[in-house]
Amino acid sequence: MSAFCVLGIETSCDETGVALYDSDKGLLAHVLHSQIQLHQQYGGVVPELASRDHVNHLVTLVDACLTQAKMEKNNIDAVAYTAGPGLVGALLVGACFAKSLAAALHKPAIAVHHLEAHILAAQLENPHLQYPFLVLLVSGGHTQLIEARELGDYLLLGDTLDDAVGEAFDKTAKLLGIPYPGGATLAEYADNCLPSIRENQSRFPRPMLDRAGFDFSFSGLKTHALQAWQQSAQDAHAMQGIAYAFQEAVLDVLLNKCQKALLQTEVTQLVVAGGVGANKSLRKRLVQMLEPMGANVYFPCPAFCTDNGAMVAYAGYLYFKKQVMDKTLQIQVHPRWSLGANCM
Ligand code: KG4
Ligand code: ZN
């Protein structure tokens, strides 16, 4: 197969991401527009505003990406786009745009699974990462432990029964008065918590550690945080202490389940994917835990942990190589799409 270049488009939630991936040269360019400021005043993502904002930015971002890559659109060989899971309107904007562009260029389109793209982001930076590997997928919408056996072959080991980790971080941050999305700020409070405050802070429960299997539950922790906050002086010290106790509880649970999954599957590689993968303490503690186990952990760089176009372009590249593509004009998205279910 001669060299080819895939345009990737991500619009599943509140980030418009566009990237170009070349089979010979790798990632040529990637650009991103975040809608955080747009949604901040509402304390969460407003789906209709998200869709409209994707419409407003897609053309400009594709042009910027082509300029960055010093490329003409006629040199694009396929257009990959996130077909799900995500917000239906936001997905439809990306799908309509991608399929129309592909049709106009007489090129195929490739429907990409958003979570699979997150999983593959680790390979984008570590092309020698071999299957099988375990994936801890921790984002605003998902918390899953997955065994990746091959491209397209994923076994779900565990899932959250309620809130996703990122969602729990954001909701806990919100009840402490930190603006949306407060997850990263809450993590900073936790990391900067003074030793004297840590010592006096009461410990939070470790949900699901007493149960077999790999499922998670995080909604109880935010209730615990709310009670702790209401009983505190509600000052900066209390915020640090609660952030620290919350983060420690979350990380203990995540680490424990990862360790058990690695031992049970005898897989020796762990990939961390999704926005919470940017969490510094999670990274540090996973490295410390896996080293004595003789296992390796891979983290995408923070920019590729959160939603981005590069992971979609890369997933599109892998499927184009396998000749999995769509030449029809039909537009279909899958707001709820479990990993492994075939929707193509
Ligand atoms: O993967 P992502 O960009 O969006 C989804 O597909 O959900 O993840 C965003 C989530 C948000 O909930 C955000 O608060 C969380 O990742 N997040 C963090 C950190 N950075 C982002 N959570 C904890 N610690 C961080 N450093
Ligand atoms: Zn995501």
C-alpha cells in the first residue's frame, strides 16, 4: 500500500479536534478548540450549545490543520470521524461534516469509536506497544478496565456502576465551589495539601474494594465530600484536606483494581487513557506500583489524554490500513455505543 494521509475529526462532546495522520510521516498536525469557557457559566456541558459551537469551528480548524501540515485538501485519502459514543447533536455535526467532505473529495469515510480512539492514543506515541495490554480508561464519561487483545478486539473487565471518575472529580470540585470542569483544579489542591492538613484529615471510604471483580462506584465519595465540607470551616485548608482525602480514596481504588487485573490476566502492560490520565498523582503511583511487578505503564501526553483529533486520525489510519472504511452517503451516529459492539 502506498503512503496515505487521514484527516481525523472529533466532536463527541465539548472539544472540536482536527488532525492529519500520514502513514509514512506520522502525525502531521493537530488543532483543538475547547468549549470549556462556553459551558462554564452553566456549570456543565449544554448539548445544544456544544453542537452549534462545533459547526462554528470545524471549517476554520480543518483549514488551520491543512496549513500547519502544508497540505492541500485534495491530498487527504480518507476522513475519519467520531461516530460515538457521545452527545447525539455534537456527533451528528462531525459525522455530517466528515461524510460530506469525504464525498466531495471522492474519498472514503471511517467511523471511529471514541473510546477506542482514546485507547489507541497510547500507540500514537509508542508505536512499538504490542497487544495484549490492559487499559484503564478514565474520562469524564467513562471508567473502565479493558483488556485490549488486538485492534478491534476488546474485553471489558470492569465498569463504573454510577459516576465516572472524571465526573466524580468535577462534581466534588463543584460542591467545594470550584468552577466547571473542576477536576484538574481539585487534583492540584490535593497535590498541594500541606502535610499537617493531611495528617488531621479524616479518611474517605474505598468503595468496591471489598467486592470481587473490577467494577467501580464513585458517587458515594462526592456525598462523603459534601458532608465533610459542611462540617468543616469551609476555608482553603478544608478544601485542601477534602481534595486530598477524595483523591487518595479514588487512586487507592483505581490502583487496587489495576493490580488485580494485571495479576489475573498476566498481562504486563497497562495503558492509561482519558482525561483523568493527566492526573499527576495517578501517574506517579502507577509507576511506583508497576515497577516491582515487572510491568510497564504507558500514558499519552496530557494533550492526547483529553479529547483530541489526533487519536481519531490515528484510529482512522489503522482502520484504513485494514481497508475498513465506508463509501456510502448514509450518516449514522451511535450516542450509546459499547466498545466491541459492531455498528459499522
Ligand atoms: O477524556 P476527557 O477529555 O473527556 C471525556 O471524554 O469525558 O476527560 C475529561 C475529564 C474531566 O472530567 C476532567 O475534570 C478530568 O478529565 N480531568 C482530571 C484531570 N484533568 C482532567 N481529573 C483529575 N485530575 C486531573 N489532573
Ligand atoms: Zn473522551
